[in-house]
Amino acid sequence: MPAPEHASHAKKHAGPGRYLLVWALLLVFTALTVGLGRIHLAGGWSLVVAMAIAVVKSSLVVLFFMHLWDHGGANRLVLATTVVFVALLMGLVLLDNATRFPLANPPTDATLPLMPPGPDATPGVPGKAAAH
């Protein structure tokens, strides 16, 4: 007869059925990612949908393959802290990009020139005189 601590430990581990289900869900979401990657959604929704699918897939991996579903406590606190800091850093990068001067953020409908500017584009620089 197993000791009580071994019996409670055995209850924490799931059988292979749960892992197969999570693996199948990951395959479905991967196929969904590939399928939606070929479709253009208007208004920038492609990025939102792709990020939502990525969050679901990473949540499945973290919860089941890294055993956060079965184990709580400090592990969940570390995960929550990590998610907050990643969101903070991504938000700060987006805010920094949004406050740049207009030449760093060209309009989405503008096309950039294919050729680099010639020497006459920098009139005040010595040695870059315009060739006439």
C-alpha cells in the first residue's frame, strides 16, 4: 500500500489522454495560424488574430506541458509577473514608436522611393556637391 504522500503525488499527474488532447489542440491552432496567414484581414486585424492564437497556444503549453495547471503557488506568481513585464516592455516599445517624428513613421498608404537620394539631396555637406 503506498504511503499517503505518494498517493497525493500520483493524483497530481494526468494520464496521456490529456496530453494528447492538448497536442491535438496545438495542431488545430497551428493549422488555423497557417490558414489565417494566407487571408488578408482589413484594418490590421491579422495581427490581432495572430497574437490571440499565439496567446492561446502558449497558454496551453505553459498550463499543461509545464504543469502549471496541476501546481500552483510561486510558479503561478512567477508566470504572472513575467506576463506583466513582457506586456509592459511591449507597450513601452509601441509607445516609443508612436511618439517618433513623422519621417520614422511614414503613412501606410505612402510608397517610399526605390532609389536612394542622389548627391544633390544633401546640399550643405562638403564633398557632396550637385553634379550639373
